[in-house]
Amino acid sequence: MIFKIIFGCLILSLLISTNVFAQGVNIELRAETWDIPRHGEALLTVPELSKVMQMWMDDPSRKIELRYPGGEEGELWVEELKDWFVSLGVPSSVIQLTPGSHAEDIINIVIIKAEK
């Protein structure tokens, strides 16, 4: 009986970790973090954005999905963020905008490994 429970837990943890890996790396950018004077050098000091850029530069075939809060304010925010990524060298073709972050003050940045 205990073997079945341990085996079940092992299978469940394997499925969960595989699903997380398949979905990509999720980084939260909060509105309070974004509330800084914005220019290229300053943006690269934001740990969340620096991590995104580093991951993308390590593998430029990755896609970047920006899950943003709905409404006009969320759309303006995500468009500005996308423009900054493009100005930092990320092609706009690898950036996907998706409405529906889980909070109105967060953009979820998902780094997705390219399918082979």
C-alpha cells in the first residue's frame, strides 16, 4: 500500500514538473517595479527584465509571451514594454501579447522554448 502511495506521488510530481517545463519560465513584472524613469540602461537593472533578456540572448529561438492585464491601461503598459524589448534588440516577431494576467498590476512574462 505505501509503495502505491509513493509511486503515485512520484508520477504526480513528474507530471507537474513536465507541465511546468513545457509551459516555459514565468517571470512576474509588477507595476511598482515598472514605475521607474525608463531608458535602456535603467531597464536592464530591473532584475526581471535582465533575466528575460539573458534567457533570450542565451537562446534567441525562444518566444516571449507577455500576459497583460485587460483594459486600456494594461494595453498601454504591455505595448510600451514590448517596444522596450524591441529597442533592446528582441525582434517583435518573437513577442506575443496575450490579455489576461492574473492581476491588474502584473504582467506575466513567459519565456517559451522553441519547439524542435
